[in-house]
Amino acid sequence: MGDGHFDDGDLIRAVGREGVLIAAGGAASLLQTAHPKIAQGVYDHSYTAQDPLGRLRGTMQWVYAVEFGTREEAERLSSVVRRMHDGVTGEDYRADDPELQVWVAATLFATSVHAYRLIFRELTREELETFYEQNKVFATILGCPYEMMPASYEDFRDYYARTLASLRINDASRAIAHQVLHPRLPGGRLNEPALAAIRLLTVGLMPDPIRRQYGWRWDRARRARFDLLVRSLRLVYPRLPLPIRTLPRDYYLYELRRRLARASNRPAAASTA
């Protein structure tokens, strides 16, 4: 065992290292905010609309720190997230609600499995059980009691289906979806081809009941474009050299570690002045 929560041979690392999964992050994000309490909290407190790239950077640095970082790095970043969540409260929600943490972790697991299956291969039942158990960390490291998570993969499937059937998106959900799918980025319309592909992936990965509630069109032509995009990714992406596929992970972890090192050195520099 290394000094992190996981080893290189663990499935969570084999899946999580693939940079293409960031493109599926929009589906996970909008599945989370399909829950009206999460949507209201994000709408009231998030800076996604003002700084979408900064929000993405913060999210991915936390995810990669938990999956690939040392235990100290994972805990340091998770403690920052917990402190931020302390202030995310409203009339009928709070970000540290364990039930909401369970749903967030569930969307990360479900979306990553869906995308990995489409681009790489099917996972065996044993792999799904293992991968699900490892993904519980995204809730427990933020303070969610372990026993709050569905115990097994089969329990997760029941929980996920029940929750999807119960969700009723609200105006905050729709406003956040517009921010996520139509971000204001440097370069303006130069980003449109990439954003169009990400929107197509987001809509295609979304469970149908939620897709219908968002009011997204999913006709034969759009499904055909989604299938073509997925086939192209399946043909090309797995054949790329691994250092290219893991470049987003390596970049975000490098940036995170540089920032943590600066923060650690600051008090020492001040004390010697």
C-alpha cells in the first residue's frame, strides 16, 4: 500500500486517470443539481457562472487529490471543501447533509461507469462491486458516515433508480444547466465546437427521465450524432499514448502541489523574516 487512499492497481485509478472523463463531468454535475436542494445551494453560493474554469479546476484538483494524491493531500483539500460547505446553507438545505453527499458520490460513480463503458469496455460485476466500494470515498472523506452509503453495488442500483424516479428539477436546476452548458469562456465563439461536443455528451449520458425534465431534445438525429461521437472516441482515444490521456490529471495535480507547497512555505518564510 502506498501513502494514498489507493494504489496504482486499483480500479478507481485505472478509470479516473482518463482525461476524457472530464468531458462527462457535465452530466454528473447536472445530475447532482437535478436534486432541488443541491440545485438551490449551488445557485445561491457557487461561482460557476463567474469563473467556470476556476470551478472546474477546483473540482478536478479535489477529485484527483482523493484518487491519486497522498492521504495528507486528500485530507488537506477535503478539509477546504468541508469548510466551504459549512457556509452553504439555506432555508431547506445544507451542503454537509449526508443524504446530499450520498447523491453527489452516486452521480460521480454512475457517470464515470457509463462513460468508461462507452469508450473502453464493459466492467464485470466483480469490477463494478469493487469500483463502487472505492467510490464511497467521495462521500466519506467529506464527513458522510460510511453506513449512509448503499452497502453493495446491488443496493446502489436500487437507491439510484429510486432517487432518479423521485427527482423533480426546479428553476435553479435549469439556470445552472444553462451556466454549465453555455459557459462564458476566454475566446468566445472559438470554443463553440468543443462546447457543442460536450453538450452532446452531457445530453446523451443523462438518464432519460432527467433529460426529459430538462427539456433537452433527444430525437433520432441527435442520438445518431451522439453515437457517431462515441464511436469516434472509442476508435481514437484508447489508442492515444497514456501520457496524453493522463495529461489533465498530471497538470491539475502539479498545479495543486505547487499551490500547497507555497501555502506550506509561507509561515516559515514569515517566521525567519
